[in-house]
Amino acid sequence: MNFWKPNIDTDDFLERGKFILAWRLTILFCFAFLSLVVVSFAGTIEEFYTYILCTLLAAVSLTYLHRTKKSYPIYWFLAITGTMIATYTVNNFIELIHYGDFFWMILIISFAFFGLGIKEGLLFLILNIVTIIYYVLFNVNINIEHLEPLKSHEKIGLIIELVIAIICISYVISQFVSMHKQAYGKLLMANNELSKKNDTIQYQNEEKTTLVKEIHHRVKNNLQIIISLLRLQKSEIKSEEAKQHFSQAINRILVMSHIHRRLYLEDELSKVRIQSYLQELSDDIKSLTDAGFRIKIVVTSQIERVGLKTIVPLGLLINELVSNSMKHAFAKDSNGEITIAITNTQTAEFKLAYSDTGSWKEPVKSISSFGLELIQILTEQMEGRFQKNTDKGGTQYNFSLKNLDLEN
């Protein structure tokens, strides 16, 4: 270990600073009080033994620091013993000038604040203030009456005391300022590093966002190409039944295309605004129907967004329902309304109420059975159930479906 710059195995600059301060002050105390022991040979016996005691306390503290590399107990030890010695000498050595004692009190208070903390520092501040008050009230006049001119060795001892005390106080203050600057510098560096990391993360997130959006955009374009090819193929088909099958296939692919288009445009890449998506999807299905209908489609939803697990089967389900209504419930040039309402149940399930005001005609059996079978499959996929009711006012479906994106 370097005598003035001890090595301490810690990365905590605060603990390191406290240890170095305690180490260096105890070295100064040892030399100072040893010098005062020599000077006090010509003085009173009380002075001599007091300086020997202080020298021993400093030596014990230095030895403890050297062996344990722990400074916290030493701050307590020196603050307590220093306060006790200062209190005793001020109120018992009535023939001495106590300038040095008051400087030692200031040093003790500063030492406690630096090494122990604010609460502990306040404790020693109060104890030393009490000592000063007691001295002024009961002993200061007695002290003045017994004062005599200082002898040469007493002057030298007072000079040593005052100089060492002032040096130690100044050193504690300088260390406090230095460590404050280091702490501020480390905090500034940490903030800069954190800012750089945040900038890097933000840049990476933006890159990923752009990449994911580009993927959704390309998938949407590929699906649009498939839809266009199917429409070209459909135009060449003579059979009306085959055309209907193509139309159904096109609409189902259209559901997927709309999902990826929405994800490309949304600010959240994993969730879709359910109401606007279903409204746009339903309007497109209506516009793709061969016959011209004056049908109003109204979509409402208490749920703002849902994820991909839910929106894909839900979109396909709405496609089947709207397509069936357009084909089987409304005659050409007829007026009517389709209502789609999603209700939030504050659980993992939500309610879907679908109704039309049409008068259903008997559909082609093969088409109807496939559509109803697909509705049943999609409902089961969403771990739900439904009821269907048809009367003079139209057809109503009441679904109880699970929000699959809320699964753990």
C-alpha cells in the first residue's frame, strides 16, 4: 500500500474517497499529536496525557484502516472520541486558551457530515453546540480569570494545533467539492451514455418499424396481385356458380389484404383499429357485389384495437356474414341496412351482434352450407358460440367470441 495514496479494492468512488480522507487525516493526526506530545513536555501533565491519548487514538485508527480497508467505523470512532475529548478539555482545563479546541470541534462536525451522513453530522453538530453553550454559561469567565501569558512552548503548541486543524478542515472541504464534481461528472457521463443508448434503440426501432411496414406493404401488394389474377380468371368463366365461387375466394383474400394494408398504415404494427377496418371491409364487399344495392352498413365497436390473432378470423367471419346478406337477403335495387356492433364485456370475451333488414330467399344449397360451415369453423377458432334468428324483420346473429390476443 502506498503510504499517502492507499490502494482500496472498490469501484465505488464515494467509498474510495471516504477511505482516502480518513487515511490521510489519521496520518496528519499522528504527526500532529506526536509533535504536541514533544512540545507538552514542558507544560502541564494534563496536556501531556491528553496529547498521548490523541496520538494513540490516531495510531489505532490508522492500524484499523490498514488491516480492514473499512473507513465507516473509524468515522464513528474519531467523531465520538474527538467530541468527548474536546468537551472535557474545554470545560476542565481552565488555565488554557481553547482556540484550538473550537477548531477541532469544527473539524469533527465536518468529518461526521462527510463520512457518516447528514443525520449523523447533525447529531455531532448539536453535541458540540451544547458543549460551547455550557462552556460560555458556566466556565468562560473562570477560564478568563485563570489565563496567563503563553510561554514559548505553549505558543508553538497552539500554532501546531491551529495549523493542523485548519489544514484538516480545508482538506475535508476540498474533498467534498472534489467528490461532488466527480459525482456530477459521472452522472453527466451516465446521462450521455444513456442518451446514446436511447438514440441507438430509437434508431433500431425505427429501422424495425420501417422493415415491418415494408413487409406488410409487400404482402398486401402480393395479395392484390392474386386478387387481380382471380378476377381476370373469373371474367373468362361462363358458369355463374363458378363465378360465385371465385367471388367468394376473392373476398376472402381481400380480407387478408385489408389487414396488411391497415397494419402498414397504423401507428401500432401489431394491432388494427377494429371499427374503421370492418367498416372499410364491409363497404368493399358491398361494392364488389355484382348487383347494385342501396344498402347502408353501420359498424360500431367499444373495442378500439385488436391484434392479428383476433382480427384475421373476425375479418373472415364478417366477410361471410356480409357476403351472405348481400346474396340472399336483398333483392336488386333494394334498400336496407346491415348493422355490426361489437360490445366490450371487460373480460377476454366480447359480443358481436350482426343483423340485416333483408328478406332472405332460399339460397343454393351447396353455397349456403359451405358459408354456414365456415362461420361455424371461424366461431370455434375464436373459442366462441353464436345464435341465429331469422324473422320478418331480417336476420340476426349474436356471437360471443374470445379476444385471442388477450391470452397469456
